[in-house]
Amino acid sequence: MSGENTAFTWIKKGDLFSPLEVLGRVAARLGAVAVKEGTMNKQWIKRVHHLPKGVCLLGVIGLALLLIGCGKAEEKPSIAHEPLSYKMDAFKPYISDQTMRVHYGKHYTGYVDKANQFLKGGGFEGKTADEIIVLTAGKKEYTAIFNNTAQAWNHAFFWKCLKPGSGTVGSELADLIIKSFGSFDTFKQKFLEAAKNQFGSGWTWLVLDGEKLKIVTTTNADTPIAHGLKPIFTVDVWEHAYYLDYQNRRADFVKNVLNHLADWDFVASQLKSSEK
Ligand code: MN
């Protein structure tokens, strides 16, 4: 501890960046010194009474500010928990509300919470999820951060790919799908094949690859953005996404998402956002 006041050693460096926290730390240190002075003489009550009132007050204010500051740092998670724009039962009968409750409420929430726990004080403050994924991909020492951050990102993207009632495919997106796969039916067939043949847990994606669209699959938490690809649509093919409703019939689940739940307006918007 060598001269450092032990009262502060539990505070991680990364937590102390807001002016409020810095002010709190300085004021709390002054206050702690004042209290220490008193206790060393074993007449601390008397000594504290003899200390200038301003120093004592500064100590009290400082400790309060420090607690507020640290509390605020706690509230500032790196990875946001995305709210849903639809209700849990919005996808019945294709996805049950029970599946949505477990998938969104337990699995997705778990990834976001764990990502934020692992990221705490790890030097990634101020970075976006996309940046963290790129920085940690393929690095053994960051496996836990990558897995949970990428799963949080993949799920947040997946929730946006879904819409009750699906909607129609706009002309620009339809043209690109036809240019890339020959027809819309061929695209669906190829997407379904890729999802069906994927071994184990993972994701099936539609990504932009230069001038055309491409179907790719990723295993476990892996994500196209870790490989410099621009995803425009995805279906989660982890068993937790469909097992309660479909058991082993993954293809039926993916088919229903493609035919009834895919938000083609969102998919088209991703195409536009990649043109910038
Ligand atoms: Mn999932």
C-alpha cells in the first residue's frame, strides 16, 4: 500500500473519469486525511472537533460526491440492453411468448450483463460494441468479452430483423436479391439450406459483399462484423431460439421467420446505411 490511503485502492482507474468523480476523489482524500490526523492521536473526537469546520465539511461532501460518482459509473454500461419495439406475444403462432420471454429476458439479458461485467475497468471505456468486437476478435485473452459482446450485438440486430406481419420487400432490395441469387425464392431456399446445414449453435446471415449479397453462417458468438462484412439480416439458429416451439425442426422455424416475421424495411435500411 506504501503511503496510499487504502480507502481508495478498491476504486478502479477506469471508473474515475467524470468531473464529479474526480472532484469527489480529491475532496474525499482531503476529508480522509483530516480524519486520519485525528485518529492517530487517540483523541480523535476531540481532534475532529478542533479541526477547522471547513475541512470536516469538505470531507463529508467529498465522501458523498465519491459515492454518487462511483454510483454513476456503475450505471454507465458499455453495452446497452436494447428494448423491443413489439410485445413478447407479437410473433404467435410462429414464435411463442414463452420462447421470447426466455430468449430476450434470460439469454439476451445474460449476454448484455456478462459483457458489461467483463468489460468493467478493462480499458474499453467509450468504445462501441462494434469496436470492442473488432478489437477482441480472435484474441484468447479476450474470449469472454468477445463472446458476450458479440452475442449482445447479434441479438440486438436479430430483434430488429423481426416484425409482426413481416411486410413487403422494397424494389431496391428485391432487385439486389435477384441480382445476387437469381430469384427471391432461390435466396430463401439457399438461406434455409445454410441454416439447416449449420452444425451446432450459431447464426445465418445475409451480408453485403461488394456489389452483391451473400449468405454466410457464423458459429457460436461469431459475427460478420468481426470479419469486416456488413450484415443486413440474420436468423438466430441457436437451439434456445426455437427449441420450445419447434424442438429439432430448425428449418421450420427459419422458414417461418423468412415468410412471416422478417422486417424487410429494416433489411433495406441496412443496405442504405452501408452506402454511406
Ligand atoms: Mn439467441
